[in-house]
Amino acid sequence: MKKVLFLTSLFLTVLQLNAQVFYKGADMGWMTEYESKGYKWYNNAGQEQECLSLLKDYGINAVRLRVWVDPSKHDNWCNLEDVLVKARRARKLGMEIMLDFHYSDWWADPNKQPIPASWLGHSFEQMKKDVRAHTLTVLKAMKKEGLTPKWVQVGNEISNGLLWSVKTDPVTGWEIKDEKGNTTITTSMGHARLNPTQYAGFIKAGYDAVKEIAPESQVIVHLDNGFDKALYEWNLGILAGQGVKWDIIGMSLYPYWAMDGGKERDADACITHCMENIRIVSEKYNCDVIITETGFEVDERHPEVMEDGYRQLCRVLQESRYAVNGRCQGVFYWEPECKPSQYKLGAFTEDLRPTRIMDAFKEYPQEKKLVALSFDDGPNTVTTPAVLAKLYKHHVLASFFVIGNNITPESELLMKLEVQQGHELANHSYSHAYMTKLSADSIQKEIQETTRLIELITNQKVTLFRPPYIDVDEKLHNTIDLTFIAGHDCEDWNPEVSAQERAERELAKVHDGSIILMHDFQGNANTVEALDILIPALKEKGYEFVTVSELFRRKGITPKKGVIYTNVLQ
């Protein structure tokens, strides 16, 4: 009966994950301004089509709308009335609404958070009241029309806080930068570094106001540079340390700007690091995440640029849905409908037709078959780097089962690199002995010392164990408190088995949920070569590569004591 209840609970958990709505959204702040200029949008058939309905045809099911306090000096776009116009149209099409409070009269971002003109000179206590009053006014108006937003951002890209001003050009309104690109802070009221208590106080005022009017709305704290783990640890640590509440963490993810600023080496690394950060912060704060802004370059002279943008967005959508333990609610594209002459990271052409980038929203996320690639007997200073190079080339993650006495000062660097690249380290004993022949004390020493070394070097908790020679008995299960892993073996330890044969043997065995067993010991060049055959072939068959631990999580499986896994669905 217990087994039946367990399976029923597991089925319901997996069903719930699959049934969860994944939101594909678009920030639409410029839409009505474009329409006022006579701009029109066209579908791929060349037919004129209303902007939101065109986006809906691409799978967009939510909009993000910014609201400014008093943008009268900027033609009043994104004031309350303009927001209501766009919200009505979105809701009529069945779209959810994300409301983005900038708490400014115009653009607010990490470089500036201009205090509204009518709030200048106010004390901290008064400005908290200003935040509250503005939040209440907007949400009351939306609620009155049945337009209560599903999500509410209290601040826009508040990586450096909110409600702090810099010196600006009196004509353009943009911040003035010196020759080094620095700005001059004129009012530091809510700056996160200079006044963390006031920063936290403003977020709390916004959160409380949202919950007063719309307790069902989810409050978002939104930072930029989703790939920057240190930023999120520092900023969210300020808020958490002062008892500030939020429901969701919002992230901006722009590989283009990350590379342009020298913060990431390439787009795929940026995306990988963002996914890692989603997993980290969602677990640490037990909350969901939304990628509230993303975008990719439009260059009509070079279609390959937009093809790469399509590929990157596909990856963001896919991994946000299926590679972060179900903790990302969706991905929002910033102003996809705009002209590239105004902003080059939109997703439409200059004559307002969808580019190749938009196809990603139609095609992804896709629920994929999952497989875990794993390697035994490392780290090795010759073969392991070659394996890592192949994994990096193909953009896949793997699990490395480490032998303790192979750990040297040189191989320690490899272990750190493995973790840095997103791979997982696991225990393969200390001496690679037949462990069923050892005493319980000797078994514990083998496991404890290897685990100690891995965790000391990488700060990554060890949860998995692969018995040498897959030699297992009841004594091992009773002595070792780790999940036991076997895997599909292709005899890649045998030098007579060619690279082609190794790949073909694995391809014949793999099913959804499989764990592949290979080796990165000294000189195992055929396995390195086999990866160039095996990985593309499995991708072609629709498989996504994850670590072994992620395989359990993504399939909703809690590992059982006394079981050794070759397929997590066994």
C-alpha cells in the first residue's frame, strides 16, 4: 500500500510540473507610441496585423508594462492612462500582465534611478509614503477595471537600489558620464551600497502596498545581469538581512550586453551562468524566478546574426522551463516589436515584420527526453581536459565520478574547472578496490576521504556514488549513505573497442532517463573521439543532456536506498 501511495504522489508531482503554465512574455511599453506615429506591424505573409494579436500567434501569453510617475516631459507615454490602454488590450486577448514600477518619471536602471520631480527633497519617511501612495493609486485603478496584474515589480533593475539620482543633461534627460563612463550621484537616498537600510525600506513599502490592494499579485524584486551570482548574493542579502519580503526574483539576461561589457566570454557561457544562478537563488530563498528581460541582436544585413539569436533564445526558453527544477515561471522579451534603428535587441525588422528570432517562441520550450553523461576514474590531467573540451564544444553537462587517490595539486585545478563549467562531481571510492571485500570501517574510510577531498576543493556537496566494477552487496548499501549509480557501459575501458563502436553501443542502449557510463582515465582517446559521434546523435534523437542529480530532479524521482540506478525511471 505504501508503494502505491508513493507512486501516486510521484505521478501527481510530475503531472503538476508538466501542467504548470510557462509564460512567454513581451515588454510592450513602446506599442502605443509607435501606433501614434502611424507605424503598423505585418506578419510573415505580409499582412497587416494588430501588434498584440501578432505576438499571441507566436505564443506570447503575457505582457510587461512599465509605469512612470509623471512622464509629462516625455510625451506622457507609460503614465497610468497609457498603461491602462495597453492592459485592456492584453487582457482582452487572454494575456497575463506584469506591471513594472520604475518609481521614476522616466527610465530607471542600474546606472540611475531618478527620483520623481515631485518627490525631490522629501525625507526618507516621506518618500516611503510616496512609494506607497503611487503604488496604491496605480493598482486601485487597474483593479477597478478588472486588470489586476499577476506580477508586480517594485523597482526596475534595482541592482544598485532605487530612488537615487545622478547628474543628467537638462535637454535629453540622459545621465552625464565622464571620460571613464562614470556618473555623478546627486541624491543617494535609496542607493543599495550607500544607504542599504533606505533601499530595503523602499522595497518593503512597495511590497506592503501591493499586498494591500492585490494580495494575489506576486511581487518581483528585479536585478540585471542574471549571470552575476555575486551581485544577487550581495543585493538580495541586503533585503533578506533586513526582513524584506518578495515572491519572485526577476532577472535580466542579455548575453549581447554581457559580452559587450567584457563580463562574459560568450553568449552560451552567459546563459549557462544565468541558469546556474536561477538554481542557486531559487533554492536559497525558496522562491520562483522570472527572466523579466532578455533580447538578441537584429541585423538584417547579416541573417546569421539573427539565426544565432534564435538559437540562444531557444536555449533560454528550453532551459528556463526544464533545467532549473521547475523554479522559473517564464521568459519576457524586452520590446520585441520595435524597430532595430531605435533599439537593436528587439525581434522585428525595420518595416516591423517578425525576424527569425521570434520563431523561438513558437517552437520552444519543448519537453525533451533526458540523458545523463558520466565519467569514471578521473581526474586525469591528459584525458579529462580533452573530455571537458568536447563537452564545452557541444554545450552539454556531465557528472564526473572521482577516485580519491587520483587527486593531485594538478588535478585539483581540473576539478575546480569542472564545477565552474557546471558539471557535477561524485564519489568513485578512494582506491578503486573491490569494496565488497572490504570491512565496513574500510568502506567508510574510502568514501569519507574521497567525499572530504571533493567538497574541500569544490565546495560542492557530494550525493552520488558509483561502486568500482559495479561490485555491490547489502553491506555497501547499509554502510554508504549516498545514491548508488551504475549506468550503461559500452566497454570503453577496452582499447580494442573503437570510438565508433563505443558510440553505437551507447546509442543502442539509451532511453529517456538513462545514465551513460564512460571513462576519462589516462590515454582513453577513443572515448574522447566517441563524444563527437555520440552527443550529436543523441541530440538529433531529441535528447537533452543533464547531470545525474539533475536527471533525478527533472524526472521527479527521489532516489531510494538499496537501489543502484542505470536509468532513473527504472
